Amino acid sequence: MMPFLTIAFPVFNPIALQIGPIAIRWYALAYICGIVLGWIYARALVKNEKLWGGPAPISLVQLDDFILWVTIGIIVGGRTGYVLFYNPAFFMQHPAEIFELWKGGMSFHGGFLGCVAAVMLFARSNGISILSLGDITTAVGPIGLFLGRLANFINSELWGRPADESVPWAMVFPNGGPLPRHPSQLYEAGLEGILLFTILAVMIRIGALKRPGLILGSFIAIYAFARITGEFFREPDPQLGFLWGGLTMGMLLSVPMIVAGAILIVMAWRRKTPEHT
């Protein structure tokens, strides 16, 4: 039987905005808003010299130019990661669908690698500290993660595992079968978005940007823990299911991030002064 307080999933129109023949879906709107809001927040960080202990290692003009680079990195990396990590067999048989982004299918881990590539290439070509640019980029990252998870919820995708009577907020998703499930998209929005953003914002306020790589490393490690936690409530992708010992692909891809994040944190903490280039 279904729990007494099971919540009916609110049915949303998949199209967020319709302007004549142009239709903007929620997922696309989440990306657009995430990039714009992240850009605004990043500009505020760059302009506040107190946070850096002096002039920021990147100018506002350079930051504006970087937005295009990181947008391309996120989209190309996110799609490539989904193709390689989550559904390679399908896309080998249907290669043309790799470019059909409007059908969905993006990987955070792939998008993060694309973002790393954009940071490294832009920083080297503009004589900027890679670690400091990485700090700025990851400081604003949770904004996009929060909006992306909300879009997942609105689209009724990436829903959670079946819940029992002890979860009164469980929902029956329209394409998730008759069982009430955890709204894991909202769990992840809270962990990867609100909680992560808050922690990084507090760190920035107490001087973390003065140690290049500290915010970057903290983002990587904390996100990994948040993602692993969320995966305990999220239904695995049907084409993959559970992997070794009940682990999911999201968990396995997050483990190396914990190690990488810890290394960056230790290296940053050992630095006594900022390194501006």
C-alpha cells in the first residue's frame, strides 16, 4: 500500500518559456540562469579586494571573456561524459543522437572535466593563476548545480529509489511506476547546491581565496561526499543499474574527487601567501 501522506507529483509543462516558435525548456533555462547568476556572483568576488588580500588575479574583462570558454567546456564535457560514462552502447549504435542535446543527458563529472580544461586553457593563454581561476569558477558552481537539480525534478527525471511509510514526502513520479519514491533531485539540490554554496561562501568570507586552490579543493571534496550521499536515495540509471557491491556509477566517479580535493586542500593550506601571476 502507498503511504498515507504520499505527495502527488505536481505536473509541470516541460516548456518554461514560449516565444513564438522558440521554446525554452526548463533544463536549458537552468543552464542559462546558472551561468548568468554565476557570472554576476563571480564579478562581485573579483571586485572585492579584501577577499584576496589585494587585487584579484583576474580582471573583470578577462572574467567576461572566460564565461564563453567555461560554457563551452561545461556543455561539451557534460555531454561527452554522459555518452562515455552512462550510455556508450546506445550512442555507438545511434551516433547522430550524441548531438541531440535537447533530449537530455548530461553528466556532472564530464562537465566538471570540461570546466577544468577550460580553466587551464584560458588561464595559460592569459597568464592567470590556474588555481585562483579554479577557485572563482567552483565558488559559483553550486548555483548551477542547484538549478540543474530543480530542473531534473520539474522534468520528472533522475528520481529516487522506492520509499517506505516512514517517508511522508515520498512522491509517485509520472514515469517512475506506481511506487512512491524519494524526491532525490531535491535532496541533491539541497546538498550540492544550498549546502555546498553556503560552506564555500563562509570559507571565502574568512579568507579562503587568499590560499589559491583551497576553494577548488573544498568544492571537489565536498561535492563528492554530497553526491555519494545523494546516490543512496537515487535510482540508478536503468542501463547501468547497481555496479560492484551495490555501488552506482555516480559513487564510483566521485571517489577520485575526494582524493583530488584532499590533495588540493593540503597543498593550499601549506601556502602562506597568495600566488598571483
